Amino acid sequence: MALEYKDDWPQARERYDAWWHGEIVDRAAIRVVAPRKPLKPGETPDYLMEPGVLSEEELFNWFTDPEQVVPRLERQMEAICWGGEAFPVAFPVAIRLVAILAAYLGCPYKVFPGSNTWWADPIIDDWRQRPRLAFDPQNEWWRISKRLLEAAAQRGVERYYVGIPDLNGPGEIVARLRGTRELAMDLIDQPDAIPPVLEQVNHAWLRCWQACVGAIHQWMGGYIYWMGIWSDSPSIDLQCDFSCMISPEMFEEFFLPAIEQQTQWVGRTIYHLDGPGAVRHLDALLSLPELDGIQWVPGAGAPPMSEWIPLLRRIQAKDKLLVLSCEKWEVETLLTELEPEGVLLDTTCDSEEDAQALLGGVERWTVSRGKLPS
């Protein structure tokens, strides 16, 4: 099946299937996007709402009204060249609605004026008097999300795919429910209170993931989350950015069990490893037998992706997949320094012509590694 904005989707799907199995079809897997036509300023994905331009109600509707959100996403997808394994996917529950699972569990959720970033206010002052932490189909934010997912999926049949919201992971959600500083202190002062809460949140996470998938699968298949990776069988991202604040011992005691449980619940999982402060937990993550791969993000101010080759080889040595966002000038280095099987690159180009030229280079660099017949 071709998509409205991507005629070569069958070939891309074949490469995704090979990548999930640590194999290659004809070249390494890479997603390349480039502009196809200009967008109006207010329709660009990174458009920042200026303070005072919209009222609070108008700003809320800008993110939550399907009649505004879905057509805007369609115009964005139409304006993009989807090269290689990139494909048109809409996120009607915007990725900038970060860790929205906290809102599903009752946290007040709001956007900061002048920004597209939403944030959850903590609701737990005392662990002994915490609210019930479970999926509630009547929750206001879930009802909003469901309407958005269903509207996009219904319109997107045989045109584009729809991804689920950013649910984030149980560790980060508990930090939103309690407050990051407070949770860090609780791990020292009252550690016994944490595991039962993590268990509740993890089960709520699973139920929310199932509900999101169900809302989309009424009209289309595919399992897609904010990383934009295609899978024809259940797949999800895993993460715990809060881990940057704690020791390896504390991470393994409190948070790794929930992550391992997620790998057992969902067949294909990629862990979002964000920043040098998270690297100290890499060995623990690589020890999880059912974790499929690692998305490494160097973080703000860190060296570019091509300067992390030893770390990336360390991940490959444990037979884990790699998901790497890089600059286009780094693609050759990454493909000649790493094993192409199991590597999924993600980059941007300035034009459709540049994207096609880069894809031609990927074919040559894959062959030069001796993995395919010349």
C-alpha cells in the first residue's frame, strides 16, 4: 500500500522489518526529511505562540480542537519530502504535550504563554494520602486525546499514519506527580513509599497505551510513537529522564524493574537514553534481555553524534538496535564506523534533491562495509 505523500512506502516498510530483525535489505535504514513547499509561519511544527496573540481559550483550542489540529497536521505533512524510511505520520496529541500520562492521572496540565510546551503540576503532598493512580476513561485530558486520535485516524486511512501521545515512563510520571526535587529526597528519606506508586503508575501506563492504540486501530494499523518508528507489531518507547539525578544502584533498585516489566508487556521496545548523565545506567539497560534497542541522544551542548562511536559500538556489542538522529554530514562517518545492520539514522536535508543525493550515498557506504554484494 502506498501512502498519499509517499509512493515508495512498501519498500520502506520492508527495510523497517529487516531493521527490527537486525538485518538489511539493500542499504542501511535511514529517515531523511526535506521541505517540499513553504508553510505559513503559524503552521510550522515549531511555531511558538507569542504572548497575547491568542487568548487562553484560543491557545487551548489550538492544541485540542480536532477541526484545527488535524487539517494543520495534514498541511504540514503535505509540505514535507519523506525520503528513505521517513513516512507521513500525524501526532494529533502534540509531542510537546510532554508526559501527558501525568494529566491522565489527575495533574493540572497547562501551557506556558509564548511556548508550545505543556507542564504538569504535582498533586501528591503525602504518599499516604495519594489519589488513586489508575486509568480513568472519564478523565478530561484522556477524552480530549481520544477525540484527537480518532479524528486523525479516521481521516488518515491510506493517506498517513497516526502516532500515540508521549506517555513517557513511570519514573518521570511519578516525578511529575510528586515533584522532581521531592521525589529525589523521598528516595533517601522514605524509600519504601516509592515501589508501590511506581507499580500503580506502570499499570496505568500500560492501560493508557492500550487505550491509545485502540483509538487508532479502529481505522488503521501500525504501532508508532514519538520516535516516528514504524512497526507492524506492538512497539513503544521507554524512558526515565529522572535517572540522571540518581546513582546506578538506586536506578537498578527502584526504576529498572518497571522498565523490564514494560519490555515484557510490549513486544518491541526502544529506550530513550538522553544525555551524558544517563550513560551510567547503560549497562543495566543493556542487561535487559527483551529490550530491543537504544535511542542515544547526546543532549544540549554535547559533542555531535559522530563523536560517540565508542559508546555506540558498546551498544551494538550487546546486539541492541540503534536509533540515532544526526546531521547529514555525519551519515557517512556513522555508516562506515558502525555495523549497518540494526542502525536507524534520522536526518534532514535542505531540499528534495539533496535528500535523494544523500540516499544514493547511503547505498554506496553500505556496500563499502562489505555487507552487501557490490
